[in-house]
Amino acid sequence: MADRIVSSAHLVSDNAAELSEVEYGLIVASNAFGLWAVRGTAAAAADFPGIADLGVIDVMCLHSVNHRERAKKLADICFKLNIEDTHIVNYALKKLVKAGLVTSQKQGKEVFYETSDTGKAVIQRYRDIREACLVDAFSALGEVDADSLGELARQLRALSGLYGQAARSATNL
């Protein structure tokens, strides 16, 4: 185990020692991505007064609402983000509406959310900052190309499915 970089040595198993390494990688990557998303959005929103500090869930909800420029229901956003607790997403959406980044419109019993013009401007600025901070950095790595990033994305989705299934199974033990 001395060669392994893990977050919890007590979870290292003889059957799947690499799993602990993967989990540590997921923890570190998740936290780094969250930090980037929050700080990248803060930089993008700096020119827009009145936008309160946004957390990572708020930022992910903003991008989810903006996805494909179609109005979304709470359930759609929760599904896309793989968040079961609708209260968390609902709170983020209320925060985004209050900040003027998202609008809401009730249609029957459902509420639909859309990105406001201010929200679209912040997202465009975020995209520009992302290009400047990340795209060039990925290019500089050399060994990271579109194919390897695509494969990594596929593997992360597969891992998400495995962990989601494990979470459901754990409730039945």
C-alpha cells in the first residue's frame, strides 16, 4: 500500500486496492472542480452588481438551466445533476432567481426555469474565462487530447452509474 495514494487506508482492500486510489482521485477532482466552478463564476459575475456568492450547486444549476436554452422543471434539473434531494436544487434555483440569473414561470402545477439575459451574459463570460484558464492549460499538457478526455468522460459516467447503484443497494442491506 505504500505506493498507493489513498484518502482512507482502512478501506484499501486486497480485492480492489485500486478502488481506494480512484476514490481519492474523485474526491480531489470533485473538490478542485467545485472550487474552479465557484471562483470562475465569481470572476464572471464580477461586472454584474447584486449577484450574491454562489456555491457549486448554484453554479451547476445555472448551467443546467441554460443547457440547450430550453425551460426546465425542477425534476429535469435534479435528474441531469443526479441530485435526489429536490430541496437542495429548489433552494439553489430560488437563489438564482433572486440574483436575477434565472427566471421562473408557473405553468399549471409546474414551475419552469429559464436563464435570464443577465444569466446568459454571466455564462458567456464564464465560458471566456474557462477558455483562457483551462483550454490552453489542457493543450499544454500534451498527452491530454480530445479522445483521451472523451474516454475519461465515459469512464466517469460509468463510475457514476456504479456508485449510484451501490448507493441504492446500500439502503437495502
